[in-house]
Amino acid sequence: MALIKTKGLVIKEQAYKEQDKILTIFTENEGKIQCMARGVRRQKSGLLASTQIFAYGEFVYYPGKNFGIINQASLIEAFYPLRNDLTKMALAAYLLDLINNAFDFYQKSPEILKLLLHVLFYLSGGKAKNDLVLVGAFQLKLVSVLGYRPGITQCMICESDQKPAVFSIEGYGILCKNCKHQATGYSYKLSPGMLELLRDFLRKPIKELKEQDASTEDATKVNDLLDHYIGYCVGKSSKAYTFYKSLLNPLSKIK
Ligand SMILES: [Zn+2]
């Protein structure tokens, strides 16, 4: 069987047997794959660093029926600083969870992988003015690439340009105040700041958005809205987002 070689990011790791792991890797050439990494939970394993969650590396594996078997792996970037900041790590873990939920096995998007690597690099290096802006931009760009780009220029029902009042999850975009009552399902009230953020996330590249600030209130609401929207579009909600939110407000968990 021919070996496959591709770059990829470990988006999920599960312990398997005594010393092995089953990794889910979002790769450049093969899409989302699952691979067994043997003996990598031993301290002496040469593959220890390259087979952990958040590891971006070059992987060589034997393709298999259910999962591949890792033969070699060399680490390119580990995003180590993420591990020193629980909030950043929870946010980054959420992005990986989004990919895991949104992509089927062997479905690929080198464009999204590249975007994710940029966002992880900025998050990990503390290079962004506002991490929530990065996360929101990733959410919106991801869902757009998946084919669910929301309508945010005009009302989704009457197509007028008048001031949008809400973002309707099931309406796939914004609605004006005259149409908002026709929406089914959940709608988010939009502040001017939230609308501006949504529009910026779509039209500006990530390199520009990392320099952009926003009010925490607007950015948080947009993150919540987009998480809800992605969950609706891909048919699966993210537990990692719930975990991240519980870190921000520990009391909400106890209630
Ligand atoms: Zn309308």
C-alpha cells in the first residue's frame, strides 16, 4: 500500500489502548482524516509533539479502511503559548471543534485550513487587537465557504435596504423591522455595531481584521449569533463553545 504524505493540523485526539492515540487531522491534500498513532503516549516517543491537539505538521501514513496508520510525523508548529492561557485555549479548541463538526471525512478545504492556521497563529502569539474579532471572522468565513453565506446587505424577505432590525437564524440573514415578525425560529436583535462587524467579517481579509477592535459586548453577541447559525446550518452544535462560555461566566454553570 502506498504511503500518503500531507501537511495537516491535529484537531482531535483520543487515547486508545495503553499507549496509542486516534487522531483526527484536517489535512491539506486529503481533507479530514482519522489516523492511529502507535506508541505516542510514551514519553520517549519521537512523535510525542507532532501527535498532540493543535500540532501542525507533515504526516506520512498508510491509508486504511477505517483509519490510517501514522508512519512518520514532523512538527511544523505547535502553537505552544495557547496552553498557557485557558481562555485562548478554549477559544482555539472551539475552532477545531467547528471544523470537526462541519467537515465530513475526506472533505477538504485548503482555504479554510490556511485561514485556521492564521487565526491560531494570531491567537497564540497575542497578535490580534481583539481575539473575539478573529473568532467571529473565522466563524463567518467558514460558514460562507460551506455554502451558507448569510444575507447581510438587504432584508432577506422584502429586499429593501432599510435599517436591518434582526438576524434570523432560519431566515439565513437580516430582516428589516417590517418583516421581522414573519421570521420563524430564533432571531437576534442587531445593534449597528454588530451589523458593522458582520459586514467587516465578510469583506475584510483576516490580516486586516487582526488589527481591528470592537466592543466586547458587540463582539460577544456576534460570536453567539454565529455559533447558533453555524450549528443550525451544519446540523450540530459545538460543546466546545458551551465550555468556553462557562469559563467566562463560571456562575452560569452552577445555576
Ligand atoms: Zn423587510
